[in-house]
Amino acid sequence: MKRFLTTWSRYPLIESEVEEPSSLVEAREYCQRKSHFIAYGCGRSYGDAPLGNFVLKTRRFRFFHHFDPQTGELTAEAGVTLEEIIKHFLPRGWFLPVTPGTKFVSLGGAVAADVHGKNHHVDGSFCNWVTGIWLLLPDGKEIFCSPEENTDWFRMTCGGMGLTGLITKVRLRLRPVQSSFIEETIIKCPNLEESLSIFEEYSSSPYSVAWLDCTARGKSFGRSLLMLGLHAAEGELFVSDKKTLSFPVDAPSFLLNPYTIKLFNDIYYSRIKREIVQQRVTYEDFFYPLDKINHWNRLYGKNGFLQYQFLIPKTEAQKAIREILFTIKEYDEAPFLAVLKLLGKGNDFPLSFPREGYTLALDFKLTPRVFSLFRILDEIVHYYGGRIYLAKDARLSRKYLESSYQNLEQFIRFRKEKDLLSRVRSQLSDRLSL
């Protein structure tokens, strides 16, 4: 059935032929019948990675197949969401080893994007905890790959943006926890230099993330609220059932502008009265604050938004972030949300985004000027040896991809050798010649 399809950012919007098989047999028949396809999970990526002419939705693949209570190893189908894993296993004392900022992500999507969270500097990315992947190929054959078996398929699939085939099942290790609470420490950082310094000072903290004020100037330039966390050693095990708010309609286009964003940032930063605040919060409050607002993407208006998420090596982080924030100011733009995280050692998956350094994610209301701004930011990120996160991208040019993902040709060569170039295709792969 043809329909218009997009992702969470609501850009781009393209017409696709969409199929939603209810069984592996139906999925196999679809893959063999179509000239090409791309998998689509929950649509929570911010770019065009799951979009294409022929889209296979995986949300009906939602069965849990096996769980080992001794090791925490779980095998589940690719359409299972992180929310469903939490719902079933947190009351039993198990939590996700790595989680992005939303729980409304499919298991297959988490693998395809090799998502990272607030603990990358300690625990790595999602695929570091994956022990097996079942993959359906365009010819209808299903293979199993892992760090020990069919390792080339495993390496290319982890972070491979869905371009190696249809992920049908995933096996991963969950983390044992004693409580659903997080012991949180909030630290007010007065400027960018202090923000990065305090990140390093608390680099042994299991979880760390900072909200960054991109509108502050002068001595407060780059000020932030750094949030540290660790799982509470004791407390009730429960699934949060807090009621959510909702954006019923798209916000008017004038709502978000540099002046209203600065006002919001001033209020948000000033609400923390002490330099250090310690409190106990639920996992929902710490990991998924935006999930408490249904359809929060409507805040950006009917045209949607674009996120610019980049990574910069530690040695260049302060200079690069400072230059990027100044450039944004000169363009008279302001991101509504800016989130800074410390990343640890990367892995050897060719298209996996995280490696040692800092990553800053910036959410902008979609306007024509944002595209030209992003092209300037691309030059800055390139100059300082950084890279862009493909799961959040819908407009990067090939030349910046080649310079920042050193194993890119290895990935393309693998796709060519396995006859995947023409059979597993997306808007992203066509745009970047993957």
C-alpha cells in the first residue's frame, strides 16, 4: 500500500510502498518479490535511514523467544521495543545495558543504529551487549551472526543502518539492577570550559549527560547542567506508570525563536538553586524525560525539525564546540535543545558512530536557513576531525562521510560482494552512495 512516510523529525516526507508482514514467511516472500527494500521499526530515528521506495515495517515481530535468568541473556524479535523489554524484565531485576533517550525504539532499530546512551564512556554502545543477530537476506535465506560466527555479517549489521538485510531477531545481555530508582546528582557548570572539566572529573560516574545553554553569552558562554546517575542499590522494582502530557496539535511557527528559546533556557538553568543537587529519581525521569510528552515533535511546528549531532575528539572539543556555538549565534539561530555527552572508546563496526570524544546533539526548527547553517557546521566538524551521526541525518554530503568514517569503503565493498547494493536500499544509502 502506498503512503507518505517520515521519521520522528518529520523530515523528509516521502511516498513509499509500505508492507507490514505478520510472519517470517510473509517477510521472506516480500524480500524475494521486491526489487529492493529497507526495514522500518518505530520510526524514531531523526533522518532518512529507514525511508525508501519499498518499506518493510517490523512492528508485528514482537515475540520474546528466550530469557536466561542466570545470565540475563534475552532473545527477542526485532519489532520488540525497549519499552516492552523494560515492562517485562525490570520488575524481575533486569534493565537495558545501554539505552538512548527514548524507550520507543525497536530492538532491530537499536542494532541498526548501534545506539548509545549516557553511559558510553563506561559501557560502550548497544551492540557491545549484543551476542547474536538473525538476519533475513534479499534471496530469502536467513543467517545467524555473532561475534564468533559469521563475524563479517555481524560487524556490518551493527550500526549498518539496516543495509545488510532484515533483522528478525536479536540476542543481548541485560543488566541486573536492584531498584527502579536512579541516584542523580545535578551540577551547575558556569561555562563551557567548566562543563568539559567537570565531565572529566566525574568520568567514572556510570551515567553522565549535560543540558547545554546555547544562548548564554559572556562569562556564561556554554553553561550547562550536568546530570550524573547510578542505579540505586536498594528500592522497589516497578514499571513507571506516570501519566503523560501531549501536544494535540502542531505549535505555531512563531513559538520557537531565539528570544523564546533564550527565555526558556534562562528559566531552566535558574531553577537549580544550588551548585550541586542530589536526589533520587525514577528511571523514567532520568533516562526518558521527553517520553513523558506525547508527540513532542509537534512543538517544532508542521514542518518538523532537524537534529545536528556530531562527535569531536577530546583534544579538540572545547575549540570545536565554541566555534560551532558562535557560528549558530552569528546565523541568528538557536537550537531548542542541546545535549552533550562524553563518549568512550569506539568499536570496529564500520558505520558505528561513537568513539572517544564528546558528542553534542542540537535540535533546530526546520527552516530553509538551517540547511545552509548545517553546511557551515559540517566544515567545522570536518576541520576538527569529527563526524556526524547517520541515524540523525537527512542531508549530509558524501565527501564528509568519506573523511570521517575511515572504514566506509570496507562497508561498501562488503555490500557489493554480498549483492546488497541494489537489493537493500534506503533514501540514506542512495543519497550517500552506500
